[in-house]
Amino acid sequence: MKKFIILMLKFSVFILVFYSILIIFWGRFAPAILRPNINYTYRTYGFTNTRLNEISNFKNIDILFLGSSHAYRGFDTRIFNNAGLKSFNLGSSSQTPVQTEILIKRYLDSLKPKMIIFEVSPLSFSTDGVESTLDIISNDKNDLNSIKLALNQNNLKIYNTLFYSCFHSIYRDLFVEKKYAEDIKKGNDMYISGGYVEKEFKLFKYVNYPETKWEFNETQFSALQRIIELVNKRNIKLILIQAPSTSSFYNAHTNNIEFDDRIGNYGIYFNFNEISKLDDSLHFYDAHHLNQKGVEILDNDVINLIFKQKFILRE
Amino acid sequence: MLFNSIDFAIFLPIVFILYWFVTNKNLKLQNLLIVVSSYVFYGWWDWRFLALILFSTLVDYLIGVKLSKEENETKRKVLLWISIIVNLGFLGFFKYYNFFIENFTTAFSFFGNEIQANSLNIILPVGISFYTFQTLSYSIDVYNKKLEPTKDFIAFTAFVSFFPQLVAGPIERATNLLPQFYKKRTFDYNKAVNGMRQILWGLFKKMVIADNCAEYANIIFNNSDNYNGSTLVLGALFFTFQIYGDFSGYSDIAIGTSRLFGFDLKRNFAFPYFSRDIAEFWRRWHISLSTWFRDYLYIPLGGSRGGTWISSRNIFIIFIVSGFWHGANWTFIVWGALNALYFLPLLLLNKNRQHIGIVAQGKHFPTLREFFQIIITFGLTVFAWIFFRAENIGHAFNYISEIFSTSTFSLPDFKEIYRAYVTLGLVAFFMMLEWFGRGHEFAIEKLMITRSRMLRWSFYSFIIFMIIMFAQTEETPFIYFQF
């Protein structure tokens, strides 16, 4: 028995070393099709890396935006700056409350916002958030919080990508010029300093969506609760906002009221599907993302609301 | 609890430590630990059905005790029938109730009589087909006086619910497994190491081969109307490897896990896709079920002793019953009948036992004749699996008719085709290892065994790496859980 246990321990060490070496080479040299469980998305989409790199330039801001692509493609920091509201957009691809929690733990104290606008889409509360975790661990620094995030989500792809990302960041620091920056224009997307991503103007072609129901993931609601406690401890005002979707997409979901009721219990909440006057064809580029015209309408509505409700006083 | 889950990865070492370090001095305590662990293992899925296992255990235990005291043949027969009715009654209710109701109402409406019968929303208890057959074999063996009935209730409960093989076999005979619960188990280093090797190979089969093949088999079978014949052939091939990887992978993990606890379970698969005819295939596929039907159905029916007509009838009966055992659907019955049709010529020509040994034993490659025999047998098997996987008979026929259309001469085409080719590459790697290891109990049992520890460990580590790299990220249940 003793011999067996010693053998198992020795083999465990061996496999750990073997895995560490092989995953570095496999991740670096194998084509994507041969590494389905390493999804290293460093500088691939959403400009997360650029956004996180310039975060240190922003301090004592008025508004911090959080959330998924609805946030970083919906809240144009230029419009808010023009209204006298210094802002930063910390949205990232498919960001769910689970990842938002990690990001605010990392950056809230340095940004010191007066107010947080957290985009709460039912979509973010209906996913496990793996895609967003992969985006963050690929593009941000990795620390104990990353390990905690990986353990919470317990997904093979996340473990492999986290390990490879740690190696890759060391490799970049050693061998790649540090000032090398991500291209701020990719395809139809343009990164705007402050975190916003502007899409080349496009109109949405109407699609009829079949009736469906949101299936909520309870871990996202628990994470939201922790975020609220964390923000309250710092006396920062938190507003929950649901960004608008096309009416065809929004109305296809039969339990929107259930979502509104649940989210409403967590704090101040506004559903802009019910507030902003938008047209499916003119103000969206896809089913649930606004085009620049739509963004302008939404952002002005949000600014009016902020001043009207005196969340921040107009100077 | 699934073998391929984190829960099991935590559960197994805990039970292993308790088994060898805490309860090792007392056999009864060790058996009790197995019972408790097995009930936790099963209850993890749905604790409500534990009562069903316990009831089945109690009935067969008491019948065994009664049978040992009863000399009157009529009363003994009654006792045996109670066991059969109780066990098959549960199975019939949970598995076949809706099937019979639906078919009766369809049959009546066909003859113009509309009848109202409600089907029920019944959950099929995982593993019911397996443990029912296991307990039945006990009662039948005791009745036939092949086995001394046990008076040790804990040992009997452990035999019925032994967690490695509780939910998907191998279906153990009381004559093999029950006596192992009476004897003190001593830890055997070589057996445990071999068990770990078999667990590793089982996980590879399940997580890399079966789960990846399942992805494409599901895409193709679920949308078969949209694909050309060659894509449908590919879909059938994916399902062929999915079901083999899934089920034989489960058996490997079950047998390997049992070895860690000092038990020897029956072999359930012996490289069936290298069979040279269908008779050989059925000696190598789901062996514990085939031999169960042979011993408890085919032989009591007369086996091959009653002339051509009786033998043919018996072959059809066991194949159809075997098909029906898999599920309450006509597709399984047709699958069974088709295999009977494949088997029949061999039986009639008295050629059903011509391929007993290992194909191309001691050689690297088969002869051309063997190669073609393997390909033809494999082709017949793939064809039969279409019925097994199809949603209904109509679906199967549509699927097959598209395969026999001119569209089969165009290239396979579906959204994930390039990823599917990678999976085919994994299957090729897997079958290559299976071929080289076909002389042993499982493919990697002796592979690299004579090489240095460094090389051997690198090989095992590479297998683990393949699992880490290619496993599906969501835990997927084993196919045979639904049977």
C-alpha cells in the first residue's frame, strides 16, 4: 500500500511537470483546431487588453461603466465627457457579474468613481461566463483572484488557458517589446480612449425571433449581491441599467418582467427598453447592439436621468 | 455520480482511504462501507430510487433464504416466480409502461377502436436494467442449486449495489462476485496499478473518443434531412465509435475501480470492432449481457439442441429480447432482429465458432482475407447502429435511403467538418492503440510495459494530456445510463 501511494505521488509530480512543458509548446505551436481546450484570446476581439492597459491613466472619475459588450459598445465615454461626466468603460466581451466582481476588486480603488453604471442584461445572467473569463485571463494580469475565478467556474478550458496565459505574459515581458500596442482599429471596430468601442455605422435587418424564455444562472445573482456589498462599503452609488435590444429580440423572451422584478430588488434599476425611443431598423446593428445613432439616443437619455435624479449634480 | 466528474475524483480517494486504512481490519465493516458508498454514489443522482434498489435487494435476499430451506419443487418454483415478477415488474413499469400503452392505443385505433389510455411521466431509474438482471441471476442460480444462498445480508447488499458497476455493468453473476465479499481482501500492488491503468484508458475512451464523436453524431443524426449521403455515413461512423468508447470506457473504469478495492469483475468488451464475423462480434461486445441471455434465456429455451428451426427461433428470441432490453422503442427491436439475421447464416452453416482467438495473433497486420472479414463485419455493425441511434423506424429508413442515394458520392459537408476530421484523427490514434493492445485485457495494459519508467510515464502522461486537451468541457452522462 505504501509503495502504491508513493508511486501515485511521484506520478502526480511527473504529470504536473509533463503537463506544464507540453501545454506551453502545444499552446504556442499547435494550430487552434488542435487545441480546443486552450482558448487564449489575447488581443483578439473586444479590445480588453488595450482597455486594461490604459486604465492607469484614469483616476477619480465620475462614472465607471461595467458589463458586457452592451456596455462597451453602448456607453460612449466621449458623449459623457461632453456632458461634463468624466468616465471610463470597463465593459468586456460577454462580461457577467462573476467577472465584474473580479474587475472591480482589481480596479475600483484606483479609479475611485463617484458612480457606477452596471449594465445588467438578462443574457449575462443566463450564461456561465466562461467566454468572458477566458477574455479576462488572456488579456489582464493574473493573480490569486484569477485562480479563484477559475476554481469557481471549474472549467478545463479556463484552467488550461490560465496556465498558458501565465506563461505567455512572462514570455512577453522577456522577449516582446513592451510598448507594442494593440491596433485600435480592427475590422469595423474602432477603440476609443476611455474604453468605448465604436462600430462602423450599419443598420439592422429585421429578424423575427421565436418565443423563448431566459434560463437564469443563480451564480450570477449571487455575484451581483457581492458586487453590491463591495460597492456599498465604499459609498459609491450603483445604478443598474438594462441596455435596449431590438423589440423583436426583447419581446421574444417571455419572462422579461421576472428579470426586471428580480433585478429591481437589488437596487436602483432602469430598463431602457421601456425608456428610450428606439427603432429596430434605424438604431441597431444587430439584435441587441446599438449603432452609433442608437448609442447617442441611449447615452443622452442616461445623462438626462443622472442629472434629473441627481445621482450626480450638474456643475 | 458520473465517473468523469470532479465529484467522483473526490469520492474515490476518500472511499479508498477509508476502505484500506479505517475498515481494513473488519470484513463486515469493509462490506458495510461499500454499501454506504454505493448508496451515496447512486443517491447523488436521485436518492428517491435508493428505495427501489433496497426493495429489490430485500426481496431476492429473502427469496434466497427461503429457497435454501424449501424442498418442495412447486413452492420453490413459486418463490422463483416471485423474484422474476418483482424484478421484471419494476423494469416493466419504469421502462416499458409507456411503450406498451402507446402501442396498444395505436393498435386499437388501427382497427377502428379508439381507446383512451394515459401515458405516465415516468423517470427511468438509472441502472435498473443492470441491477435487476444481477439480482435475478442470483435467484435463478440459487433455484438451480448452482449457488449456496447467502445469509450475510450486508455482503448481499454490497453485491447488488457495488458502486463501480451499479449503474452500467458489467452485469455480474452472483457466482463470481458474491463470494468475493465473503473473503478478506488484501491490497495487491500490481492489481491496483493495473486498475489505475484501466481507469485511465476508460477515461480516454469516454472523454476523448466518445464525447467528441457524440458531438458530430448528434449534429448529423438530429438534422439528417439536411445532409448528403456521405455525411450520413460519417454520422453513423461517429456513432459507432461513440457507443463503443462510451460503454467500453465505462466498463474499463468500473473494472479498474473494482481492482483498487481488490475485486475482479467480468470482462465486458474484447476489441469487438476487430471481429471477423458477427458471431465473434457478439462474443466480444457487452459480454456480460450476451452471456446472461445465453445462460438464462437461450439455453433454457433449448439453445441449439433442438434442430435448425428451434435454434433459429431461439437466436431470434435472444437478439430481439436483447434489443428490447436496451430500450422501449421499435428501433432497438429492429436492431436486435437485424443482428439475428446477420447471425443466422453462420449458425445454419455451423460457422458461428470459427473465429475464437485473437485476430492476427503474434503479427503486426492481418492477412488480406482477415482484413476484408473485419471490414465487412464492421460495415454490418455500423449499418445496424443506425437503427439503434435513430429516433424511430421512419427516421432510420430515411437515413439509410439517403445513404443509398447518389449524394453519397459527394464529399461530406457540414458546419463543423474540419473539427470533425480532427476527431477522426483521434479515433484513428485510438484504434491503432487498440490494435496493438488487442492481445490483452485492455489496449494499454501491457503497452510500453517493458520500456523504462520515464518512457512509460511519458506515455501515460500524454494520454492524460490528450484528455485535458480534447475532453468536452461539460460533464456528459454515459449512454448506457438510459438503458
